[in-house]
Amino acid sequence: MKRHDVDVTSLVFGLFFLGVFIVWSLVQLDIMGLRGLEVAAPVLLVSVGLAGLMASITKLRRDR
């Protein structure tokens, strides 16, 4: 079976939407209040950005 390259854009957006769903679920289930969004939103964005950066760097190294 042939391996395919990582699609970084799909990875980043998939992680972003998964994170938004998790945060939304935590707010709806009253596990986290709206004040928790002050921390959760930046943590989500930074972690998704780091995952995209790591995937891009890995892809560039593999192409060399």
C-alpha cells in the first residue's frame, strides 16, 4: 500500500473544528463556563498552529 503525503491544510482545519466542538461541548454541558473560553480559545488556536507548523516542517524535511 502506497503512503500518501500529509495534507497540512486538512490537518489544521480538522484539528481546529475538533477543538471547537470539544470546547462547545464543555460549555454546553456546564463543565466549563464562558470565563473558561478566555483560556481555551487561545490555547486551541496556538496548539492547532503548532501542529500545522510541525506538519509543515516534517513535510519539508521529508521532501529533501
